[in-house]
Amino acid sequence: MPLLEVEDGRYLAESNAILWYVAGGTPLAPDTRVERAEALQWMFFEQHALEPNIGAAYFWLSLVRGGRDLQTHALEDWMERGYAALQVMENHLKTHQYFAAGQLTVADIALYGYTHVADRCDYDLATFPAIRAWLRRVERTPGFVSMDRRPADVEDPRERRRRGLIANGMPWEYHGNAKGIAGITLSFAAFLPFSKRQPPQCCPRALRDSSDDAGDSPAR
């Protein structure tokens, strides 16, 4: 579960709430009331249609060793509902370059996260040409940084591990549930390079364990 400290003693949970907060005052946040509502509409869609299906499939099939065998009972539902969500996106993108306001917004950032790794967890994007074109548009945006990029000034993880700053192969800031790691990596970290503003300080106690298989709600 991602958690952002926005000021001393005040925190925001939920990846999309964090995205919305950090986008404030940047071109990623739409100007008009209706455009902001449209962006939120797609961010809600990401949470109820994309993340529970493609997000769950990505976690169990790509990140968890033996996850496929553990979740054979869920695969059919994930595939059916995940493909249905992708079709909704495809239909929109047939006539739009982006999801809201006619430009790249925080809605695209939220949707990009799990969509761009769908092919790593059994989804075939070959029949979704508009989605594939949209992914390329996002990736061509000036300032885009891929999820796999490691800046040259990032300390070697072997050194961090030696000094006790990495637990279970994860940075110390992200102790806990690996599904939260996926969420914050796919949504929050991919977002920051697009913003000119200095991001708020991140709380070092970033994640807590949750009993869910997927999702980032502290209430579940």
C-alpha cells in the first residue's frame, strides 16, 4: 500500500489519491471542472476494472514464484474481466488520443501502469491497436522514465543490503506486501518524471501488510 507524507504528521494513502495530489498545479491536472471529472472517472475505472484483474494477474503470474499454481481458480475470471476492461479502453482510444482533456493527464498515468505490463501476465494486446498506439504516445512524452530505469546515482542494492537497508530484496522504504510495491512502482513512480514540481516528502514507513491479494486500500 503506497503512503505519502504530504506534510508533517499528515499522510495520503491510495495510489490514485497520491497521483491526484501530486498532479495539482501541473498540466497533468485538467483545468476545467468537467475535464477533472472525466479524469477521475477513468481513475475510478482503473481501480474497479483494471487493477483487480490485470493488476492481480500481474502480481500472481509475474511477481510471485508459483503464483500461477496458487491462483488457478481465479485465472479465468481475471482474463474475462481484464479483457473486458481493455475493450472499454480500446473503444475510447479509437476516437481519442488520451483519456481526458485531449492531452496527457493523471488519468493516463493511472491507466498506463498495469496496461503496459498486461502482456507479461497472459493478456494479448495484439487485438487492441488503439491501446498499443496510446502506450507508445505515453512513452514518447518528454520526461518519460520507464519502470525499469535505474538512475546512475542510485546506490548499488548490494551495498544497501550490506548496510541493512534492504529487507527481503526490497528497499527499506517499502517493507511489507509486495503487491504494494507493484502498485507504487507502476503508478506513483512512473508519474513523477512528468511533473516539474518537487514531489512531496515520502514517508519512510511506506507500506503496511494487507490481507488482500491485490489493491491498495487500507480499509480492505
